[in-house]
Amino acid sequence: MALRVYNTLSRRKEEFRPLHEGFVGIYVCGPTVYDHPHIGHAKSYISFDVVVRYLRHLGYRVRYVQNITDVGHLTDNADQGEDKIEKRAAAERLEPMELVEIYMRSYFEDMDALGNLRPDISPRASGHIPEQIELVKVLLDKGYAYEVGGSVYFSVEKFGGYGKLSGRRFQEQWEAVRIAPNPEKRHPADFALWKRAEPGHILRWPSPWGWGYPGWHLECSAMSMKYLGETLDIHGGGMENIFPHHECEIAQSEAATGKPFVRYWMHNNMVTVEGTKMGKSLGNFVTIKEALKSYSPMALRLFVLGSHYRSPVDYTEEAMRAAQRGWERLNRAVQMVKERIRYAPDGPEDRELSEAVRRCERDFSEAMDDDFNTPGALGALFELTREVLAGLESGTPSRTTLKKVEDLYSRLAGGVLGFRFEEEGGGREEELLDLLVEVRAELRRAKNWELADRIRERLRELGIALEDRPEGTVWRRYS
């Protein structure tokens, strides 16, 4: 089964065919760094991390670009006079770029904790002002833009395809923005490519039109085309970015190049709290750092991947507790397999468990090929986990069989879904348990049965079983 991806532009699933065989260029809208990231950011960036991982699993060479918005914007639908970065910097008595550095580091700390791969390129908007100015020049030369008093606007009436991503007509687009008309614009739906800097605006740069700063939409077009070419394979982002952000990206990019801008548009749905979108403007958000005080990073990752990237997911304590239990069960199974491999007998494959491995790999791939269906992929892994735990409880499968199980967990759960499996209780626990087994063996040889039995009983209370065998004593955790 070939990989099929839901394309927001065509509103249907399509077989995935990159522009260049064997290579995929993917661009995902990154964060505006003026605060700590929240659970909504976790859903977006975990989802696209798994997209990148699966494409690489399929054998593609992937260049993953995710921008950092470190330039404050007076966007067309923002409150008049509000610049999030400058406003927050003033409140914290910091230079804007000082604030940006603090929260950019916070963002990457959280993404690392959640197991996300770092993008291959993380371009910052402030580092690509020349490219953005050049793109504005091209649009002016081609007649798609006009300059008014130091600001430059894109004329949506000149671009016939405006609205094709969102499916909105001009009037619907304008009504959706809901701001007072700007007398500088020729049409209310026109959007800013470059804005003149008013007195007091700190983040500004010289341009052919005077001191100013780029419009919000411009940076993504300029940076994505710089690193991925004029036509991207995949452009990702949240559904809230379909209009106006991605609609405007299409217009300015295709007007400049005359080529299709993106082959596959992918949009993740939101995290909700009691049915309402989680967001900083509503004050109902939970930061990733706050969530990780109560739950493990991999439990949060499991919570996100338990919903399809195009489906909303409601954040509740009950849902997170369930995700924590699910993660602990999966992690426990992996650790038990690793432990059993140390003393498992050589021999032929266990027929039932080997078949379960083959069935899991098949079901996992079928789910992921169906528009990155992570809930289905997780379902396949948890079904295997059920059979693995049952097999370990009833006996010890051969080392060959257990190595196949371990390899599958490593490739699919670890490599594709990005889970980090860790020994419970810390990295030195295995060595300590081996030492206790040796001490107990010495006590048994010395016929100190009482103390040897006390060690066995205390370990049993901690969930560790000791099995005395002809070849020696081995330990295992209870399933």
C-alpha cells in the first residue's frame, strides 16, 4: 500500500509523490517566541515530527525546515498597535532579542524533552530580511503589489487563485478578518508585505521604502523557497493558519514564481479544553513545562499520538492519566523483553509470538500509510504488547524471537513514533539487581538461608521475581 496524504488544497487523500524522486522537502510553520510553548504546540510539532520520521523510515531523504518567528508583526488581524514580542519585552524590561533568546531556548528544551528531532534548518525571520525585501521587489515589479507611504501591500485582485486553499470568496475573507478598514489599502482583503515602522517600533530594518519590518506572511515564503526551492513537497501548520496565513503565502509565492508553491498542504487540528481551543489569548492554556511536572514526556507524546493529527483532542487530567498508564505498560514490556534476552534460551522461533510481530508490522504500516494514522499504529503496538506480556508470563520465548520483538519496538515505536524507552528506576538499576543476585548466591552457598530468603521476599515486594535455575538465578519484573 502506497502512502496517501490528505491534501488540504484538494480536500482529499492523494498518493504521495515528491517532486524529486527519493527526496522530500517539508516546511512547517514554527513558533513566535515570546512565551513558553503549550500543549497545543506539542500536538502540532509532535505530529509533524512523526511525519518526518515516517518518511525517513520509508527511505526518503528528508530536509525538514521549521522557522522561528523572532520579528514582531502588526498583522492585518492583530489589535492595532500590538506587537507580541515588543509588548512582552517591555513588560519584562528586556530587549526584544533578549526575550526571543530566552523563549527560543525554552521552545527547543521542550521539543527535546518530548523526543522531537531537531529540524535540519531552523531559520530565523530576523536573519532573512534581505530575502524578504527581494521578494517584495519582485512582486512590485510584476504588478502584484503597490507601495503607500513606506508600506507595501499585495493586491489580492491581481491574483486569480486567491482563496483556493480556504475556499473563501473575497467578501467572506474580509468578514473573517473583522478589523476596521485600512485607508491605505486598495481592497480591504489586501495584505501587508512590508510595513513602515512607526515611532517607537524597535524591531525595524532599512528598505527601499524606508525603515520598516516584514509582514507576517512574507517570512515563510522567503525562507521556505530559499531552502527548499520554488515548489515545496509538503507545507505543514495548524488549521488556524489556513486563512489568512497560508492563503497569503500561496498568493505571494505563486505570483512571484509562476509555479505551484506547495504540492501537499497538511494541517493539524487543535487541542481543546472542555471543547474550546487551547490558546494564550483565552488564558486556558497549559504549558508543556507545567504538564511535565505531573506526567512523563513520553506520556504526553502518547496523548498527542493517540489522536489523528487532523482530529481535535481534549486535554483533561483523566486523559493524561490514561496516557501515563499506557506509556508505563508499553515501556514495561520493552524493558521486560530486554531483560529476558539476557538469559533466554537459544532455539527456534516461537511461532505465535513471531506471527504477532509480523501482524503488528503489517498493521502499523497500513495505518501509517493511511495519512499518518498514529492511533491505528499505536493500536497495533499495544496489541503486540498484550501478546508479548502474555508470552513472557507463560514462559521464556527463544532469544531469536525476543530479538525480533525488540527490533520491532526499536524501529516502529522508537524510530517512527519517537518514543524513548528507559529503564524504570534509573540506568543503574540493572547493575544493582545483578549485584543483589550475586550476594544472595553467596549467602546460599554459606547456607545463610534466612538472609537469602529475606532478600528474595523484599525484591518480590518491589515487583522483582527471582528464579533459581540450574544455570543460576535470574531476575525479572512482574508484568
